[in-house]
Amino acid sequence: MSQPVDIAIVGASGLVGEALVEQLDECALPVGELHLLGSAEALGHSLTFRGRNLRVREVEDFDFAKVALVFFVQGSEAIFQRVQASERLLVDLSGQQSLPLLVPGWSAPEALARQVATPASSVVTLLGALAPIRHLLDLQRIVASVCLPVSAHGNAGVRELARQTAELLNARPLEPRLFGRQVAFNVFASDEHGFEQRIHAELLALLGQPGLPVSVACIQTPVFFGEGISLSLIGSRPVDMAAIENSLAGADDIDLITEENTPGVVEDAVGQARISVGRLRAVAHDPCSIDLWLVADGLKKGTVSNALESAELLIKHYL
């Protein structure tokens, strides 16, 4: 991977696009020319990359033959079809397209393709926790309650929580917009944006167990960044808790919290590319089940880091 690779980011001005540029600046990918692309509304927006201010350019006029790799963060169906037809290496972060899902470290080698998609951030977090212990469990059922930050809805979600918080603290009338209800100082179950169905479908696809019972509930929380997941794993045989704990403790990208009554805190996960696992415990009266609590920065770990690791594999394999 020593040869410079020219890269385009479609949808660079959004929350994910900005985080992608920031981490691309810090990672080992041999970036040649970086092209930031967006819609007409994003023109004039600029981001810093390796000491230079790069302006977002109009995606409609861009020739994708100029680059070897494209990150598709957001954009129209027509633009996506153009990228696909260009036959460039492609990592799709939009969650809107039907490309093979890739999670490096989990996906089988045969899952690699020139054009791939990264799954929902919560799926990456769940698989990251499952990877070191899956061989110890004959999984029969998964139950996950996903606590979503407002950043799961992009910059609009962050702005809405900030606006609502300011209105309530200043005793002004609240006018909910994005969520249709109060999100500041509030918690509610919600699947208005189809997150539950997406997590369910992508998790089953990546597990390779299409008939596995999986229950997913999404809870909207008044948190800007960082997601928490309450996870129950049900197997068919008694669980060796010592083996589970040792496997999690030895995993490269997991911080296992063993102190009693000290679960992982979402705030502590923000900005980290690791998964914190806490509250690991056996289930009373069910020796075949365990419960655990996961926290991660869904934007950094779940979405952007997975996309960059996927890009590294594509470059290594195809260029």
C-alpha cells in the first residue's frame, strides 16, 4: 500500500463525511489526491486535510475516472449509479444500497468485492463484541436494546438536541422538528427511520444464520454522540463464564470492565475506536445465557473505522 491512492468522498460535508476526513488524516492509508464532493448546497464548505484546506466541489461535474477509490457517504441514486458504473473501488457508508456487507476481522475472505458497504454502526459494535466469544456459544437467540445518540441522524440530530435543550433551559415553548417530539431530557423507543429493521437484517446477513431469532429495539436518548447496547446472548449449552471473560479480555479492540457496579459510560467512549464491555454476567436460572453492556463511539468505531479498514483491504487486494 505504499503507492499513493487518489480518493473521492461523496457527501463530504455531513457529519460522517467530516469524521471520515478527520480519521483519514490520521490513518496510514497512502492518500494521493483527495477530492471532497457534495451537492450544490455544500459548495464552499471546506475541511482540513494534512495541513491543507480542501473545498467541497460539485459532484455532478466530477469524473470518477480520476480516482481509484470512492467513499459514498450520501448522495442521490443517480450519483451512486455513476460511481458504480465507473468500476472504481467503492465503500458505501450510506446504508441505502445493496452491496456486499464487509466487516474486517469478521467477514469471510470470500465476502471481499471491489464494491462493498459498511453496515450500521450498531452492527459493527455487536459483531466486535461477538467475535472473540462466538466459538464459546452455540447461539440460539440474540436480544439487543440499542440506545441511539442523536448523531445517528446526522448534523440535523445534533442541532435539534442542542436547540431543544436551549429552549427548555430558557423556559421557551418547545417546537419539536426532526423527531416529532421532545428529545432533550427524554427517552423513547423509536424506529421511525428504520434502524431496527436495518440492524436486524444486516446482523443476520453477517452472522450467516438467516433463521436465528434476533430481537432488536432502538431507544432514542438525549445524547449527542456514543451508543450503548444492552445485549443478551442465549445459547444451547451451559456457558463457561471464565472462558468468556478471558476471551473478551484478550481481544485487541475491546476494553473489558470487570469492576462491579462500574459499567461502561457512553461519554467515555466518544472519540475512541474501541468497544467497552461491562456488566458481563450470567443469567439467573438460565446457565445457557449471558448479559452484557456495550458502549462505543458509533461514528468513529462503527462507521468510519470500519469504512477505512474496508478500504485498506480493497486497496491491498485489488490495486
